Amino acid sequence: MNVDKIIVLNQGEIIEEGSHNKLVNKQEGYYSKLYHSYYSGLVG
């Protein structure tokens, strides 16, 4: 990805922010769950 910072919103409130690597590796994070659920469906 080619971004400096990702901001994750839930009902208009910031719930997470950071780089893709930081967010995707955050256990129990909203962004991480969304990312992994999306890409797990594309593999196999």
C-alpha cells in the first residue's frame, strides 16, 4: 500500500489509526479483522 496513515472510523469516530503494517498486525483490531476476513476469502 502507498499511504502514510490509515484512519479507521466507526459511526463517525476514530477507533484506530496508523500505518497498514501497524494496523494489520494489531491483534483484535477492527482493521486487522476486516483485512484478514477479506483476504482469507480470496485465497484457495
